[in-house]
Amino acid sequence: MMDILGKWKICAEMMFNDNFEKIWKSAEEILADKDMEDSSKVILGSSFIFCDDGYIRVIMPMPEDISPEEMEEAIAQGELELYNGQAVFDKHPYKIVGEKIMYDSGAKGEVLGEKVSPWVEIPYEDGKLQMFLYKLERAD
């Protein structure tokens, strides 16, 4: 099994083309596209950190309009977690089951009377992880 610990960055995003077919668009293509929304471009700056405490932390640089005092207050109130000075805006437990990387999606409930497992596989292919709508490549 590969070592997944460390920092992974978004290298591609799943989108739909004009024919409503799923396609992968590279981060470079998205950043160069003048018609792409800025929010999509900001998300490309996030990183996925697989930590040895069993959590995936999705981090982004702190927004410039947040003062150090506001940041300290948010941390003290448990509203914000920092990882190496960057904001953690999502956090999921993960585990290795055999050769599969699994993460806790938080899904709950039942389907046809069967309890739904919150654990979802993170596909790994050609040196890249696929999580949510993104392909991730090792950044460190």
C-alpha cells in the first residue's frame, strides 16, 4: 500500500462539457479560463493533508480581510482550526482497509431498510487520488 500521508493538491476538477458529458479539466486550464468563476479558482488553492492522526484536513490560506484578533477569537471559540498557519475548512476521518483508502463522508440513514455506511472509497489511479469532484496529486 502506498504512503498517503502528507500534502496533496488539486490537479483537475470534474466538470460537464456542452454535451453534458463528464470531463476532467486541469487546474491550469481552469486558472487560465477568463469565464471561470473566481470561487472555483480560489478552491484550487486548497490542499488536502492526510495526517497521521487519521484525519484529512482540507486547508486554505487565511483570507486577508480577517485580522489576527478575529482569528484568535475564532480559534478560542472552537470555530476555527489552523494547520501550519492555514485555515482548516473541512476535516474527515480516514482509514486504510486492505488496499483501499476510505473516508468518513458523514452520510447517515437507510436505503431500502439497510443502514448506509458513511465510509466511501477514495479511488487511487495513476498516482492520483480522486476525492469529491477533484483529482489530487502529491504536493510534497
